[in-house]
Amino acid sequence: MQPISTTPASLPIGIFNGTVVTTDGLYRVQQISVEAARALVSNQAITSAVGHQAAAHLISEILGVFVAENRIQFIQQPGQLAIAIKLNIRPPEGAVLSKEEMLSIGYTLRLIERLE
């Protein structure tokens, strides 16, 4: 696993409810522990691009910070970090899961770094 860098202070950490590439570029994606993710967001601003209320609630609990439901078009900048929740299985098409359903499916966290 590569060492975790920090996002420049002027760029908030993006929060996603799925592993996404927001624009063209070179990215590094790696699994991140809950503890490491909490440490990253504990002293840096975040921007939520989480489009579903239940996912926002779950991610808030996981990270220990408030993550708003926020359906925005987020463009990750070079050097900027993002944290995404990745469910262990892909839900059926059109499914909107509750927080409890997401917990029962299971998840991992991913750190997405846009390198260039």
C-alpha cells in the first residue's frame, strides 16, 4: 500500500457514495481503514458528493463527522483526495438501500487520489 498523502489545505476532501472517477486524469485508488479515514477528515474540510440520505447517514457514522446529502457535480482536482464507500456487492438496478441494508451488505472504504 502506498503511503497516504494529504490533500493541500485549500482543497477539501471529497466524500463519495461509490468509487468514481470524476474527470479525466491519473488516479491512485487504495483501500483505507476506518481509523485512517477518520484521521484524514478530522482536521480538514470535506465536500460531500453523496447523493442519497441513507448513505450520507452511514458515512457520517463511519467517519465521525457530519456528511450531508449533497447531489452535486464534483470535479476532483490534481492532488485532491476523496474517500468513497464501496459496498461489497452491487445492488440491483434502481435499488435505493437503507442504512441497515448497506450495513448488512458490508462495505470497505477507498481513498481516491487524483495524481494529475
